[in-house]
Amino acid sequence: MHLKKQYFIFLLLFSNSIYAKETSFELGEIIVSGNQSRIVEQVGTVDIITAEDISLSGARNLNEAIDLLPGIYVRTGGDGTPRIDIRGLRTRQVILLLDGVPVNSSIDGQFDPSAIDVTNIDRVKVTRGAGSLLYGTGGNAGVINIITKAGSGNLKSHVKAELGNNGTKLGQVSASGGGKNWQGFVSGTHYHRNSFRLSNDYIPVNVSGNPNPNNFQASGDRINSDRDDTNLYANLIWQAFEKTEFGLSSSYRTGNYGKPSETRDFTGGDADPFAKRPKYERVDNYESYSFNLTGTHELAIPLLIKPALYFNHLNELTNNYDNANFNTQIARRATNTDATSDIYGASLLLSYDFSRFGKSSISGDCRQEKWQADGFEILAGNVFSSVSINEHDTICSVAFEHETIVFDNLGLVGGIGTAHQRKKSGSSDSGDTYIIGATYDFPTDTQLHLSHTKKIRFPTLRDLFEPGRANPNLVKETTFHYEAGIEQTLSFIPVSFGVTVFRIDAEDFIETVNSVAQNIESDRFQGIEVTSNIKPIKNLSLRANYTFMESENRSPNTVNRDLQQRPKHRLNLDIAYKIPYIDADLYASWSHVEDALEQDRATGLISQEIDEFDIVDLRIEKEVVNYLSVFGRAMNLLDESYAESGGFPSPGRTVLFGIEMNYGS
């Protein structure tokens, strides 16, 4: 322990050197943008969250970093982990890339954004709706592309320590540097939480509004909401020749967490028809690691070559207990699952610049996804049943895109692609994709954009093979995206605003119906996103956005056309202010959500509204001496009692304090 402490102090002192700004690990980027945004990113909607934005807000993880973006809804429900919905589509329809490596689980296509450490992030590019085909299949909702930091020049380091209520602890450390032909970056983070505390306004009641004797969740600390996460990350860039670079990045994550249960009365004569059966479930251990080896080479002709090899591994030990004490697994519905998810893949991108005739890019990606699981399940009559799964599939895709600028102010992009899924059984599925889009710049600082995209996503291994849920007859999902928008910047005052109208028609949308995965014939998501940015005075910045969205099941013969947990209205506002005289940074945000529905558990024929809510966060930071800052943060400042998914109350007021040191900057 003492050796670790001495090494830690040595690292800080040694890195107190000449400032050298960190660069980003761009070798992993699939879309090669250069210094300007590609046309394919302008015809759709792309938001960029920078490391400076993350630092100002105090975000600790990916879901907090992107929570206030228009069209985004972060919700926590029965899995105990945040899920990121984009324009009504689910996390499993979002591609998450870390240095070009897809880190979605091969089991269910999802990911845990709360386990993505922001210490490493240089910027996050969030694509909604129409997006480049070069990303491959699966991103029907969009793409979250994390570009990490890289070293440059002399050594520098960053240290952050944070403490909060309910035993919350966060520690982060990173260091970076570089030489004549190399750059390196390393970081480590540990997060611990005993539990989170519910709002003081939370009262467990039954469907009649009376105290609920069957609810084991009382006011106070949320049962089974503890969490431990440890993240390690490193990357290295080597410039072998003038036009040739190689990059290696790797990450490691381990920890455990509880999945808080439903808090409504599921049993008895006064049971809530919308309540879900309580589960006493924990991920008692998880471990993941990933590697990405990539390169880039520019030929004498204007051709860029980017090959990549990647590997992503995740192992989870999940236990579902048969009682609220989490100590026995002998009664019905108790389960034990030791599951491993592996993804092996390779990709190649070729991009040729035809100068005034535009740029063409072709990409190919092929990956094998594996799912192995062993465990047991206790069936009716307390009968023990073993579980063993060993499945895999292979997904390959090829895409071509060309973009060009006409008359200096009209940008056009078009592309086609195809993809194929082959399962272990030998059965297969395939489909095609395409994109067309245009952007036009008026001399009045006005930009219009239009796009139409077809995307596909194959069913996951869980959809096809999980006992009790599997449906081997599932087919791929297909979504058709239509988008039009306008952005206006006013030159005489620092104001910009935009309006985007979108519609998504989904065919064969995969949902769980009566515990079995099914293709829903037709869903529609449509709405409008309004954004604005203003700097009325020197030290003040205001950003606001509003999302209106309608969701509908349009399948024939459907009685209840409502879709669950997709709010119709969301309004976000955040304010950044440099307080004069004391030279402190103040950040505040407000989010209002209303008109989200849920359906009854038995039939799905009855809908009810989830209560609307308002969340206010506040953070203030002050540099006290060179390199050292102190900060305080209050999340859910007003202690609102709310739920993003019915029956799963969210944390009440959370208060955090900490220090942050930046050596060499």
C-alpha cells in the first residue's frame, strides 16, 4: 500500500512539467473527417460533447455526459443500469464505439453507459437518425462514437477525487506524454456506492394509495442499489513512417452491482396491475476487456487506407435469489448464470479524394459474436434445471458512400450497403441499406439539410436462443428514416438555433411479448427537435432544447397502439456562468419530462401515464491554487421523487464534493 502511494506521489511530481495539450486517438474513427465535418454528418444530426463540456457539467459516466441532448432519453428500469433511447428506439439499436471497437454485448446488443469512464474521453459524437453506412449494421437508432484522449509532448497528469452521500466515492487518475514518433495515454478510475437514497417524498403505497404491507422497499436507502466499478485504459500511437501510423488501445473493467427491484405491490387482492414481479437479482461479478489494433496509410495518390483488428470480451456472473435477503436459491424463479460474450472482428476502410469531384469511401467489416453460458434455474415445484448455452453468429457488411460539393454551397451524399448474418445452425439472413442526403448553405448563415436512410439490424443471440424467450423465426429489423432540418446563426448577436423534423418507420421491430421475442409488424416514431444556443454576456452561456415525439404501434389488428416509456415531451436547459470577482465556474441544468406511458403486465391492453417530473442539477468549481480546484455538485437538487420507468424510483438528492488536480496543464 505504501509503495502504491509513493509511486502515485512520484507520478504527480514528475508530471508537473511544461504544458502540452493532449490530442485525440483518432486512428480508431471509422468516419475520417479531417478538419471539417463530413457531408454525411451534415445531412443528418450529429452532436459533439467535448472533454470541456464533460468537465464543466461534472459528468461521471457516458449517460450523464449525453443525457441533455435532444432526442435522447436515459432511463433506468428493471436491469438496474441506464438505457439510452434515441428517438424512441432502444439501446440495443445503438452502436457504441470505443476507439472504433463495438462494445455492445453480443448477447443482447446492449451496453452499460454508467460503466464508460469519461476520464478517457476527448469527445463523443452522437449521431441520431440518418448516419453513415460505413458504421455497419445495428445502428438503427444511431451511433455513439467515443474518441479517447492521446498523449502529446511532455508528461501531464490529471487526478480527481470525489465523495458523496451513501458512501459514494470516485477516484480518477490519468497520465499522458509523447516523443518524436509516439504518443501514449493511460488512466484508471474506481467508483463505489453503498446504495442510493430515495427522495424524502417517496412513500411505498398500494394501488389504492394506502401503505403497502407487501412492499419490502421502505423509504430511505434503495435496496440492492450498491455498485463497484474499476476501469483501466491505455493507448499508444506510433508513427512508423511519414504517412503511416499504427495505434493500439485497450481497456479493462471489473466490478459488481445490484439490480433494484420493482417497488409496487405485485400480490394480494389490491395488487397493482402495472407492477412487475419482484426480482432479487445481482451481477455479483463482471469483467470485460477490449483490444483494438489499427493503422492508417496515405498513398502518393489521394487514397487513405485504414485497416483494424478488434476484440471485445465480457463475462458476467448473475444471480437471481428467491428472497429479499439475497441468500438462498432453492425456490422457483431463482437462477444462476455465468455468461461470456465475445466479439472478434476486422475492418477495412478505403477513402479516395477526387478533389472537386468529391470523396468516395468503401468499408468492409466482418465479426463473429459468441455467447456461452452455464448455470441453473429453479422451476415450478422447486425443480432444479441446468442451463447451458453455446451459440455464435457471424455478421459481415460492405458499404459504399460518395459525397461531393456542388456550386460551393450544395453538399450531396449517397451510398448503398449490404449485410449478411449467418448463425451457428447454418441458417442465415441478409439485407441491404442505403442513404441519400443533401445540405445547402445560404449566404445568410442558414443551413438546410435533408436525408433518407434505410437501416437494418439482425436479431441478437439472446433473441434467438435464450431459453423461455427465444424465437428462432425472428427476422431482421428494418427502419426507414426521414429527416429535414434548418439551422440559423445570427452574426450580429451570438445566437444560433435549429429545428429538425423526423420520422422513423420500423418494420419487424423486435420486442418481448408475453416473455417471448416477437417481430412487431409496424411501429412509427415521429417528432420535432428544437435547439438554441445563446451567449448574452461575456461570462454566460445558455443552451436549450425541446423534443416532441409521438410513438405508435401501427401493426394491423393491434388493440392498444401505445408504446411504453417513450415520453412525448422533454425540455432541457443548461447554464454555464463564470462568476466574476471569485473566478468560479457555475453550471446548472433543468430537465422536464412528461407524457410517458406504461402498459399493464398481463395483457398490454391498458395504458397509464408515468408521472411527469423535473430534475435540477447544480455544480460549482473554483481553482484555489495553481493546478488545484475544488468543486461541489448536487444532482436532483429539489429532491424530486420520480421514475423514468414505472415502479423503479430514481435517486433523490445526491450531494458530491471533490478536488481536481491538473499537472502540466
